[in-house]
Amino acid sequence: DTAVSQTPKYLVTQMGNDKSIKCEQNLGHDTMYWYKQDSKKFLKIMFSYNNKELIINETVPNRFSPKSPDKAHLNLHINSLELGDSAVYFCASSQGWDTQGEQYFGPGTRLTVT
Amino acid sequence: AQKVTQAQTEISVVEKEDVTLDCVYETRDTTYYLFWYKQPPSGELVFLIRRNSFDEQNEISGRYSWNFQKSTSSFNFTITASQVVDSAVYFCALSEADYGQNFVFGPGTRLSVLP
């Protein structure tokens, strides 16, 4: 069984479109995250949710909106996509309410904006 | 401010050589956690170790070992008798306890192990 899954794995779209990436974890974890990894491999946390509540919201354009319908899901919706949004987006989860636990990462979604 | 530095951008070694990946961190907290993650060419991120700031004991897991030194704010990672399968990007990361829920990755070190 996949612990943290993301769909789609690849996403190619045009500038200005709106797209969503879905994430689900079956580990029973309380906290979920979204990370962005750019072309130089820099990884940066975007959001953290604990029990469906936003904990971390780093400096991310408000075109990015996370949605957590329940503890096991944290989806990422992106409006008005821009070229600079092209990156690999990773979902992760951890037990507990903070970022101090081991995080389990999904396989990543490679977003390409043309 | 919280920061993680991995000064080695890329390292190449020949199989069976030992290699050490450096990690230096900055934090205001007295309680914090340090991590290492591996990202092989397939792209997934794999957890390797977590260490809290109160535990300076070195850790060994098979061919992997970690040296945590608070005096130098370093958390270095050594692979003994490296193998081709160790080729990956390795990330060091820091989580602070006192200043909200913040998690910072270092820029990563790309390790290539040549046969």
C-alpha cells in the first residue's frame, strides 16, 4: 500500500489555467504538508496542515490555496498558473502536530507550465 | 534566522570509498531537530535519520553514520564503503520547536558513486 500518494504524477498546462494536485495519506498522520522543489533542487515548505487546520503558510502567492477536506487529504489548487510555478510539488505527512517528526513524502507531481 | 548550509554542491567518489557529507545549521532555538533525507534519481524523498538537539550521541546504521556536534553546529553524514546505489541528492534539514512550526531544507549535496 502506498503511504502518501499524489495525483497526477505529471501535469503539463498553459499559463493562466487553474489546476489542482491531490494528496492522500493512509498512515493516520495528523499533519500534512506541501513542498515545492525548483529546478535547482531547492526544497521549500509551502503549507502545513494539522487536523485540517492551517499551521504554516510560508510566503506563497495567494494563487496557491490548500484545501484539507479531512485529515487524510490535502489538495493544492493553483489559480492563474505562471511559468515560474513549474516545479516538482511534494506532499508529505507526519505524526503529531509539529514539523519535528519524521515526514513521509509522496512521489511528487512534476508541474510544467508552458 | 534558521538556516541550513550544505557547502558541498557535488561530490564524486569511486565505489568502496568512504564519503562525508557536511551540514552546518543556524538556529535561535535551544530545542530543535535535525534530519537527513535522500533523493535518488527516481525522485522520491526518503527519510534517513532524525536527531534532537539534546542527543549528541553519534548514530550508526549499517554503512551510514552521523556525527552531531552542537559546538560547531554541524550534523555530518558519512557513508562507508560507498556503493553505486548511494548515488543521490542528500538533504539536511532543520526543524525548530520554539519559533512556530518551521522546517528548512539545506540546498542538497549531489553524490555520484562511480563503479
